[in-house]
Amino acid sequence: MAFVTPATRSTGDLITSAIWNQDVVANPKVLDPSAAAAGDVPMVNAGLDGYDFAPVTLQSIIQDAIETGSAAAIARLGPSQGNVASGDNVGLGFDASLGSGATLTRDTTYPGAWLHSTGATNGADAGFKGTSFISAADWTFVWKGILSNEADRTVFIGGRTSGNFGDQNNIVGFRVLTSGSIVGVCDSGGTETTRDTSVTPDGATVITLRVEVRSGGTVVRFYKDNVQVGADVTTNIPSGALIMAEGLENATTADKVMRTIDAAYWREAA
């Protein structure tokens, strides 16, 4: 069942049974969450390589956000708005996070992408952060962009406990250390289970990365370009709240960059 945009009617128009059944009977069913099936009310339509954002209904997302006082259960970064300052709200549910000398701007090579630049300050961060989810909430984080092959920096995409983007304990997400490959990591107190994509960023190839936490926080799956990386992870999954985040941290005095075309996260359970 799909929503069909009704045509404007005028006095004297003949309303046939087909028009009535679509505009008055079928359309409200699509918009009514109590009657909606998965796919009837997509949260975002074909946003990230066609990935379906409709595991829950629109009602459950908005109702939970309002009644529980939590942050919105779904967020999307969207295309670059140009230069933003640290703390600025961007898209739906993301805040800019910038260290000294770092910038988030519109990329000129890939129009619409966010260019993350750390500047020349050792330890400076550049990226975006969202709300916090516990693993039991079964959350998903999807990212699309271009990662550069650079030494002396850390890239992180997923859920983490602290505010910066450097390597740390208690994370669930994709990590790139110095000039290494893209690795899915579950870290609990410093003990890790990893899923290595064996892909080293080249600064030119557009890729998608997805992190899925399922079964009440007991299973994690990592995907690159919509293909699962290794087997399900069932060990070293932290139970505490993790901040949804994507970005990089500098470990030298030379500028480090990454480009984000789009990103989104949502919660599968209340």
C-alpha cells in the first residue's frame, strides 16, 4: 500500500468510486500508524543507497520522543549547509563538534558533502554528534562518504562513550587507526571483538558503512556497501549509553580530512 497524492477537486467534479477509494479510504490507512505495515510509512525514502528506514512506525518514533522526554529516535545529517560552528544543530538530531582550528564546511570536490578538516592542531576533532542510545535499544547508524588514507589520525563512525573522536574503550562502530583499514569494533572495557573490512581508504571511493545492534543489545552486525563484514558479533558489546557520532581526530600538526555525504541513526526499540 502506498500513499498517492490527491488531485485538487472543485465544486461540480465527479468523484468516482476509484477516486473515493484511493483518496478517502486507502490514503488514510497509509497515514494511520495503527494500520500501517512495514514500508507503508517510510521515515526517509531512499536516503542512503535505497536503505529502508521503516522498521518502526512514525507514531512510535514521535510518541516515544514526546512522552518519554528523550531525544528524537531518528536523525539524519543531510547535505552540507556550508560553514558551521561547534555546537550548531545540523540536519535533524546532529550537532557540530569542532576542536581548536577545525572546520566543517561544504566540500567543493563532492558538492553537498561535508568536508571535515581538523586543522593543524594536534588532538583537534571535527565531526558530528547525536543523542545517546543504550545497546538494548537496538540502534542503527548508517554513513556514506569518502575517507582519506592518512597517517596520524583516527576516524570513528558509530556509538561511543566520550565526546571526542579518538580511539577509546566502550565503543560500537567503525574505526580507522592511522593509515590502516576500516574495522568494525565492539569494545567493552578495553577488550575488543573486531570485523576487518580489509579495505584501506583511498580518498576517492564513495563507501557506505552501517552498524546494526539487535536482539536487545546482544548482537552487532557491521556492513560495508550493504554487505555484512564477517559474522555477527556477540561478545564485548558495551551495555552503557553510547553517543551517536561520526568524525575524526588529529594526532599530529598537519591537517587531516574526511568527507561525509550523508549519515543517519535511529532506534529500533523504545
